[in-house]
Amino acid sequence: MPPGALTDERDVREAYAAHASELYGFAVRSLGDSGLAEEAVQETFVRAWRAGERFDPQIGSLRTWLFAILRNVVIDLGRARAVRPTVADDGIEVAVEPLDEALLSWQIEEAMRRIGEQHRRVLVETYYRGRPYAEVAAELGVPEGTVKSRVYYGLRALRIVLEEMGYED
Amino acid sequence: MKTDGCRRWREALGAYALGHLPDDERAGIEAHLEGCAACRAEADSLLAVSRLLPHADPARFGPAPQPPPELGKRIASTIGAERRSKSRRRRLHFGLGFGGAAAAAAAAALAIFVLSGSGESSPERHIAFSALPEGVKIGATLEPQAYGTEIHMYVKGISSGTLCRVYMRGPGGADVSAGSFRYRWGGDDAATLSAALDLSRAEALVVHAGERTFVAPLEQGDASDRNTPQEEEST
């Protein structure tokens, strides 16, 4: 058994304290239901504990491993939902966002939450809302050049946070 | 060519990567990037980040939802219950010489029988739900634990894939979640759950199966209402 394997209940408690909040955030994002998300997180830790001997920190981080398990749990829950007789009469299921797209979206949104408010604000205003830099600068009471440099430092911060989160492109 | 002159270009690289620069400024930057490998590398990495932005939804940049505080305890008690029931199954498994997952399920069912039939002063309670639709059977064995109550549920005859949420009703009608499981045809039809409520204080066991809700009141006092649990799996 590799050192660091997740074998006893204390390991699970520590893993929960460190990662449950992120796992839950992604589960809510992808399942769209807090009850199902709780179920998914619970199932993730139970599966992790059952397979704990196979976790090897030499190969990848605990966080990555837990996310991989959660991804499978979410797929299973999606399948189970699909066999429930709730499909519309014409047999066409409501389209759900593909899971990996949801994971990508969640990672970027999580990274956005982690960068500073000033940086996030200028990215939202200039990029997502498409507002002119001069207008944003006037609203914030700063020179236009400051908005521009915040956009630069904001993107850099986003890149660094994504790297810390283990994002690989 | 990395000089102080780069700084003024650098701070415009964000707007450049997002495609926000007017044509003349963009042309100026691109001329600089032609001759400056360091700025070129920086621009490339910002362009890579900017390509991710369309995947995010700015309506979701607010605080992330947090798991409810009891979820961690529920997971800990589920794992604790599974560890205990596993070692129990293992003993029976060896003792009876069974093999395979179906045998493990049978062994679990047997474990319940062995314990209930033993006649010793086991504080376990067996619950059979009444007033169920034709063909549906739901039963449970409740076992007091240090953290509350361990619940072994068995379900038959409902649609495969149905999500069953289980609660214990405490004093004053407050429902304490014991977690949930999904019933599957052909799968192991027993599930082990746990609730942070003392068995002695429980007034009812509640199961939401799909759209339906079933309630089995628990009579307090001695465990003499030994309702026959569901018959053993014959497969």
C-alpha cells in the first residue's frame, strides 16, 4: 500500500475538510440540485474510502483523484436520472451540459472567485459586459490606463490561480 | 530585448489578449512582439487564458454554495457503518463458504436474520412499512450507535433507479436526514444508512421514494413488535 493511501476514517475526515467545499461546488454546478450534490459528494468520499488503498500520492494529488471519482459519480447519477420515467413524452431528454464542459466552466468560475475583487470587476465589465474602458474608468474613478493594467494583472492572476488548481490545457 | 520600455507594452497585453485594443495600438504592440521573445511568451500565455473566458458564466462568480455542516458527519457515519457491516459480512462469508457479490448480499440479509433470531437482548428494531402499493416492500432494521442510529433498508418492487431519501422523525416531528440511496433492479437491495438521531428518541422512519412518501411510526418501549422482516433474497 503506498504511503499516504486513504485507508482510515481519519484520512477521510481530513480529505473532507480540505476538499469537500470545492467538490460540492462542482457537484451543484453540474447537477443543478443541492440534494443530488450532497448525495454525489457523499458517494465520492465513500468510494474514495473503499478504494483508498489504491490512492498513490506519487501519481497525482488527492484533489485530482477525488475530482476524478466525483466525475464518475456525476455520470452515474445522470444515467440513473435518465432511466427514471421522467423523460418527456416525445422521448427527447432535456439537453444537459456535457460534463467536461461543466468541469471546465466550474474551474474558471472558481478561479474568478479566487482572484482579487478589483481584477474580477474589470474583467467582468470590459470582457463579459463589453463596456468601453473609458466608461469603466469613470465609474471606478480611476484613469483609463489603470483599468487597462488591471485587466492585464487580472488575466495574470487568473492564469496563476488556474495553475495552482492544477488546470492543464 | 527586455528593457524598461517593455513595461508600457506589458500592461497593454491584457487588453490586447482580449481583443480590446484599437487598430493602431494593436499594430504597435504586434510590431513590438515581433522583436521581443519575452513579451511574445507573455502574450501567448494571456491569449491562452483569454480563450477560456467564454466558458465561464459571470453570473456564477459570486460565493460558491457550501455543503451543509452535517454532510461531513453523515459521510463519517456511513463509512463507519460500512466498515462494521463489512467485517460482519466477511465473517459470515467465510463461515458459510459463499462467493460473489450476490452471496455478500445474502450474507447481509442472513446477518440480519441471525441477529434478530438470536433472541438475546439486542436493541435492534425491525420495521416493516404497511399500506404500501401492491408489489412494493420496504423494511428496515434500526440499530443504535454512538453517533445515532444505523439503518439497514431493504426495498423491493419500485422502479429501478428511483432515489430513496430516508429520514428519521425525531421529537416534535423534526426529520433528520439519514442519507439516500438508489434502488436498482438486480442490484444489492439492502442499503446501510445512518442518522444523527438517537434511536430511543425516534418517532418514525420516513422514506421518500421518487414522488411517494412512506412513514412507519416507531413505537417506543420494548422492541416487542417484531414484525417479520422481508423474506430473504432467493437468488
